[in-house]
Amino acid sequence: MGDFLIIADKNFDSRLILGTGKYRSMEDMNAAFEAAGRAERGG
């Protein structure tokens, strides 16, 4: 395709960027993911 996003001399073929900025810690992030999984399963 040739349409790359370039950041710090690195080429990315996707513009989808995920981060953990809204969580204070990895534990908080994992707890949120687990809670979301339980909510999706109705538990």
C-alpha cells in the first residue's frame, strides 16, 4: 500500500494506537479487562 505512519523513523502500516494511559497501573488495567469480560458473559 505504501501509506505508512512514520514515528521516530519507524514505519507503521496501521494507525490504530492503543495505550494504557488511563490506568494508574497494569493491575488496574487487568482488573478492568477482567470486569469487562465478566460483564460481557453476564456474570
